[in-house]
Amino acid sequence: MRALPPSKSATLHDVARHAGVSPITASRALGNPSLVSPATIARVQQAVEATGYIPNLLAGGLKSKRSRMVAGIVPALNVSQFLPSVQTLTESLAQEGYQLLLGQTGYDRAREALVLNTMISRQPDGIVFAGLVQDEAVRERVRRTGIPTVEIWDLSRSPVDMLVGFSHPAVGEALAAFFRAKGWSRVGIATADDHRAQQRSHAFAAAFGAPVPIAQVPAPSNLQLGRGALAQLLREAPDLRAVCCSSDQLAHGVMVEALARGLRVPQDLAICGFGNADFSAHLFPSLSTVAVDGADIGRRAAQMVLTRCRGEPVAQPVVDVGFRIVERESTAG
């Protein structure tokens, strides 16, 4: 197949002619690949490369009333616990010809409303929001648009539309029970100040049954903030025996600070994180944590949006994926 001269803008008809298929087949291969064979998709993609064709998504969207775009909104792109969800969400949508447009709120409620309003103005076919939409006025606006919306990584009896997540208070209560079962009485909490981390921390403190010192840091947390959090906790409670952290990144910092002070982990100080980041199993000592199947969350959210885009009802609009405590060396013994 010969490429067209650079001076001529390629059309879908040019792609179809080069691929030896009808224009409607070429359109399906690009916009709804599940309707055509893999061999046809490959031929059409080769034709796209040869002709330099760039689809006019705006024009196509006006005809079909579909933008083929789903808005994905996360607190911050550098928070590792959300990455598996973003990856599987992107892949699952792409298989059906949809693209994910990412925005981040920076853990700021005012910015959350701004990002959501901006995304809505672009008329996405769906919205996937990490967390619960906090602003009631924005929640109502999202409902009125009728855009399929999935809140993820949280749990609520009254979601905006659909939800895939788990209970953060239940995580805090489970961790408190885990610490009590270990026989630790002098424990502390290192936590970020975002809504979900606060839910876990408050539930832990309430369920533990004894005073628990808390070091709070701004979200998103990192290694440096973790080191500072442990320093604060040790000033308040020099005999601290264990620390519950709101993220693996924060726990990593707590571990580094403990080792820098000559404290042995877990013999002198036990540490537990949250999120099961990819590095947590490979630290020395390896980090105990709370695992949530983020990839499954992203996959389920994509399926919900795609089902609604096909005009079909979602059988289970609220899904609790649960969580599990993964014990490793940092709390062993």
C-alpha cells in the first residue's frame, strides 16, 4: 500500500480503499473493534499507517452522540495505589474503542468541583472518579447529566450513580484487631490528611480501645513525610512499639527513620502500611500492608460504564471488592 501525498488529508474512504474493505467496516474496526475480526482490524490499522489518516472524533461524536471518551479523575497521578485501577480501566475501555482522559484533583475539594465541571462540559461518555464526590452540588449536577458515573476506591450507601470499592472504616477496624492480636499496647498512627485515610485512622483509634497518638501529614504522602511522622510520634510516645500507616509510601519513610535511629524492625518497632505497593514486598524487611485489588476495581468500573453506554442496565451497581491484610516481615514475630 502506497501512502498518500502529504498535501492531501486522508479520509476514512481512503483507509477503506487501501484496506480493501467497505467504509462502514473500516469505521467499525476503528471505533468498535469488537464487531470485526482481528485480521480486519490489522488490515485497517495498516491502512491508517499508510495513509496517515487521523479520525475526526468531534464529527463522529456529533453523528453518534458519543465522544468515545471516558473521564478518569484521581487525587494525584503519583499515588501508586491508584495505578493498577487506571491501567486496567484504560485497557478495558480501549478494547471497545474508548479513550481515558485523566484529570487530578490534588486532594482539593474546590479543585475537585472544577475538574468535574470541566470534564462534564466535554460531554464524556462516562466518568470514573477515585473516591466519593464530596461536594453535594456537584454530585447533583453529575446525576442530572445522566452520564454513567462510577465512584471507586470507597464505599457508600448512596453513590452518585455506580460504585466499586470497599469500606475504609472496616480497614481501620481490621487493623486495630490485628494490632491487638499481636499484643501491642503502645501503638501510633501515621496518616495523611485526606478523607479516606482519615476514615481508616479514626476507625483504628476508636476500635483499638486505648489512647493512640496520631501524626498527620498532608496528602499525598511520601518517604520524607513518613520520616517526619515517626519523629513526631516518638517525641509524643518514646516507648512506641508499633505504627499503623495510611500508605505504603508513608510506611517506607517510617521504616527508614526507625532504622536511622537504630531501631530494629520488627523487634523494636513493628510497621504496617496500606495499598500493597509493588515495592512493599521487596523492602528489607518486607512491609506488611493492606491489599486491595485495584486492577479488579478498574476492570469492573470499565465494564459498568461500557454496559451503560450500550443502553443496558448494570445488574449490580454497587460492588464491595473487600480487602485483606498481608503480613510480612515488618510485623512478624
